[in-house]
Amino acid sequence: AAFLLAACGGGGQIGDSGSGDSATNKKLVLIPGITAEPFYISMQCGFEEAAKAAGYEFDTQAPAKFDAAQQTPIVTGILASKPAAVLIAPTDDKAMAGPMKQLKDAGIKVVEVDTKLQDTSIGVSSVSSNNEQGGKLAAETLNKLAAGKSGSVLVLNTKAGTSTTDARAKGFEDAIKAFPNLKYIGQQYTDNEPATAASKVTATLAANPDLIGVFATNLNTGEGAATGLRNAGKTGTVNLVGFDASPNQVKDLQGGTVQALIAQDPATIGKQGVEQALAAIDGKENKRNIETDLVAITKDDASANSKYFYKE
Ligand code: T6T
């Protein structure tokens, strides 16, 4: 039997256990990019709620790291249990195509949630934020915060091959060109490790004392960048725009280490992912691309936007 995640406010009660046999297969599996992380926990809440409402069994299995080598055995491991559909956030837009094709070839419907593959022939649908737009929003927000001042700006990315953060960096790079006072000094990869993000920020500050802005393209990178600015005594001097809205990120927004957060709506991604999975299972038409909300939140409008804060 599956358990509803306590973090979702479901109280951890036992979910419908349904039937495991393949003739009446009513099971959905969610494979997030990484375990125990507020973005994917919030997505799991939406997923579980929608799966339960539809009378489906559900299960979530996530890798310990955001890493294709760790996500691949999870994918191949669930092949044998033959769920009706898998919702997955591929950790690499190329490397996960092989394992995900195995699911498709086994008759399991595949829905991409959050991240996606370059190959559009495997998933029936892809549900995510408009990440390029999110990057653009981050550039515009940094420009507003700079208020005409000049200086260097840095992008902290996660890992090349992550469709979402690659798109955020691209959206940012394209948009920052419109603001000549902001000198874009390029992107650096953090491997999704907060400690790496922190040390990249301190090293960049040493090399570029005129640094006035950092765009951190996801949760771990943003939390690490905040640590880096604190260590360097630069909080509030360097504007930090992060992506996502974990409890730590919101605390840093309210405390003034972070000036703005671009929050996503992961619960809706999970819910819409289930809807697309059910459509595919029932032989109905899928919507190939679904876009969910993004919102830029500052300290001043944080409480008005609290519905976007992630669960943990
Ligand atoms: O930003 C989210 C997600 O959208 C991205 O694909 C990977 O990182 C997060 O899960 C945050 O850690």
C-alpha cells in the first residue's frame, strides 16, 4: 500500500492499495530528479492527491543525487512491476532517453514532469514551467534591483544536460543583453551541490569585486549562493535572485540575503502529470506540452504569494 506523504497535509493515511495485477493495472509511479527535496516533495503531493482521487495506486522512487547513473537503475527496476504509467523528471536530457524508451517499449505510458528529454518521441506529454521565461524574469528582476547601477552579474547553473536549468540560463543570457549596465560574466556549474555554489560565489567575488548580481538557477544552487554571500559578508550588497521557493530560500528572502525568488508550481506539475498519464492510459488525446505558473517573489510581496512556497 502507498502512503500519502505527511508533508502534503494528508496526515499520512494509507492510500488506496488497488490491484497489482497487470490485467487491471492501476498503478502510477513518480520518479523525481532527486529525493527529499522541497520542489519534488511538493510535486509528489500533487501527484499523490490526483492519483488517489482517480483510484490509482501510487509510488514514488527517487535517486539520492540528481544523476542519470543513479536514476537509470530506478527506471529499469520498475520495468518488471509494469505500472500503467510513469511520471519522470529525467536528470539528463540525453542519457535518460534509453532507459525511458524501455518503459515505452514495455507499454508503460511515460509523462515528463519538470525536466524533459531532447527526444520528443518517448513521452506522451511534458509538464513544466516555462523555464526560458523564468530566466528572462530573473534578468529583468536583477535589472530592477540594480536600479541603474553598473556591475558584473553571474549565473550559477547546476549540470549541463538538465533541460530546465539550461533553459533558465539561456533565457537569462538572452534577456540580460538589454541591460548594458549589467556586465554578464558567464555561467558556472555547481553540480547541484550547495557547497560548490558557495565556493563559486566567493571565488567570483574575489576575481570580480564589482559583482552586483547573481542568478542561481535552482534550489540547491540558490541556497549555496546565499551561504557564499554570507561568508563573504556581501549579503544585500550583491543582489541574489534565486529559482524555487524552499523553506530555507523563503527564510533567506525574508532575512534579506535573497532579493527575489522565481517560484514554480510543482504541485500542479504533479497533478497535471497524472491527468496526462490517465488520458494516455484511457486512449484519449494528450497535450504534448503543458506550461505551469512561474512568479517572481520579493520580500515585500512574500506573504501575498505564500501559496507558492514549497513543502518539505
Ligand atoms: O528547480 C527544480 C527543478 O525545476 C529543476 O529541474 C531541478 O532542480 C529543482 O528540483 C530544484 O532543486
